Amino acid sequence: MITRSSTLLHCSAPDEPGLPAPGGWQRQLAGAIRDPRELCRRLGLDASLIPGAEAGHSLFEVRVPEAFAARMRHADPDDPLLRQVLPLDAEQTSPEGYVTDPLQEAQHTARRGLIHKYAGRVLLITSPACAINCRYCFRRHFPYQENAPSRSQWDDTLDYLREDATLREAILSGGDPLAASDRQLAWLVERLDAIPHLKRLRLHTRLPVVIPDRVDGPLLEWLTGTRLQKVMVLHINHANEIDEAVAGACARLKQAGVTLLNQSVILKGVNDSVDALEALSERLFEAGVLPYYLHAFDPVSGAAHFDVADARANALVDELRTRLPGFLMPTLVREVPGEASKTPL
Ligand SMILES: *Cc1c(COP(=O)(O)O)cnc(C)c1O
Ligand code: SF4
């Protein structure tokens, strides 16, 4: 069989071999599944799941691009990818201690769209939107509308970075920063590039995982055009999320000089077993990505059904350490409000 990439190598197409068509990701994003009924139908799920899915959808809307849905098993409500995106009846219940802003980020927004909690690095809310809506998300209640800066407000936010010479790193976050257009991102990165004390540009994104075609020519152009060292922290929770297309996107990023890391959240019914965590680390490394953080679950309201107790998370990681080389071990951490760094459990 002739593969697509080998075909391209032998023709004289103007684009680089294997690069997705520019802008194709935007069509995929616009066409994402946004209706809980459609999600259930697409995956051949039992109709009894629909009322819970619709109720959850009214709290935090369903959003699943087809490229991600295509990696799920058909007619299996326990599929680890489906569980991350399908609203359940359980979202209606919010036990005591589950809150809307578990990280108390509202207290650290120094400027519109800017969170400065840790020494040397600031987090910029670059896009309020995500390509996928994860049910366990600790930002599911984040007031993005209040925090998404307009272009003129960006000047004020960028002044904060210009004036603080202790800053070494700008972290583009969200939502998902890669949900912004390449034009906007190129504009922003050009300004960050011009701040002499900044050394690194970091992106926290799930888009290359959810829609691998996001890593196209226009993205690689601004990414390779900056003098800043580039780090991308992907967000992958299960080995099944990494198919050939995702591995291809990772290869393009690596070729562009990006250091690739991954953060996961430990989630009941998704990856709360040593086998699942081991397979995830192995598959990540095959794709050229190193495990970085494994986040303990944050008690965000509506997501209590994903909770894994700290003692259990610690036990899983202790056993994982007996199976993997040290460089494939993520660090199990929690974000504790008021602490100067993420806190190892
Ligand atoms: C997690 C986080 C960072 C990055 O922390 P690292 O330990 O460097 O990965 C930076 N700023 C904020 C507000 C964060 O929540
Ligand atoms: S992609 Fe990240 S920020 Fe967006 S919903 Fe999922 S976990 Fe939350």
C-alpha cells in the first residue's frame, strides 16, 4: 500500500510533505459535536444516557471534535476518552467542598488576562475557548468573558511583562491558546519576542491532541520565527488519545525545535490504574513527549465523580515507579492556593 506521505514525497506539491492544509483545523473546530444527543448517537450509546448528558450540557456545553471522537470505542460508555467529554447525571450533584474556583485564580489576575503566581513566569489567558470541553476541567467556571483582553488591553498586559525584569517565561494558556488565530498569535509572540528579559515561550495546549491538523504551516511559521526557546505542555490523559495523526503533529513540533512535555489529571474511570499510567508514559515517549505533571484532582463542582483520593493516587504512582525509568515518571502534584509552586503530594 502506498501511504499518503510517500505519495507526497514523490510529487512536487508546493507545501512541505505531510503538512495539513492551512485552515483545515478551523473547519474541524466549527464542525465539532456540540449536541449531547448527537454525541450519544455518534457513539452508539444507550438512549438512557441522554437526559443526564443534556442536563450536564446546560451547565457546561458539550464540545467534541470528530478527530477526537474517532479514537473512541463504539457503544462503550466506559471508553476512557468518552468519559472525559460526556456529561453525566452525576454532574448535578456537588458535595460539600467542591467549588467553582478551586485554585482561587481570581485573586492573582494582576492585569486583565494575566495570572502571576510563581517566580519568573506569568500565565497569559490567550484564548477563552477550547477545542474540547473536558468535564473535569478546573476552569469550567472561569469567568473568561471578564478576562479575555482586547488588542488595546493587551498593551496594558504586555507592559506588566516589560516592567518586571525578573520574568523569564511567558506561558500562553486559556482556555486553549491555539484556539486563537495564527494572526493573533504571531502578533502576540512578536511582542513577547521584543521583551529582552524573556527567554522562553511556553504553550499549555490540548489542541494538537484534539485536532492534530492544528499544527499546520501558518502555526509553524510564527513558532519557528521567534528567538525565544519554545516549550509546549500538551494535555493527554490516556494512551488511546495518541493516534498516528497526533504522533505526526508531535513530530512536526519537534522538528520546529519545540520541547514537548505532557500534563495529565488523574481521573477515576479514565487513567486511575497502574496499567493505564504505564501505557500513557510509554506511548508519550514513542511520540517524542516526556511526562511532566500528573495533577491530583481539584475539587471543582460538577466533577466529583472523577475524584481519586490522594492516598490512592500516591499508591498508584509508587507502583508505577517500579515499572518505568525515572525519565518517564510524571510528578504527582497539586496546586495549593497560596503556595509558591505546585506542591508534590
Ligand atoms: C501551573 C502554573 C504555572 C506553571 O507552573 P510550572 O511549575 O512552571 O509548570 C504558572 N503560572 C500559573 C498561574 C500556574 O497555574
Ligand atoms: S482543554 Fe484544558 S482548559 Fe479546555 S476544557 Fe479541557 S482541561 Fe479545560
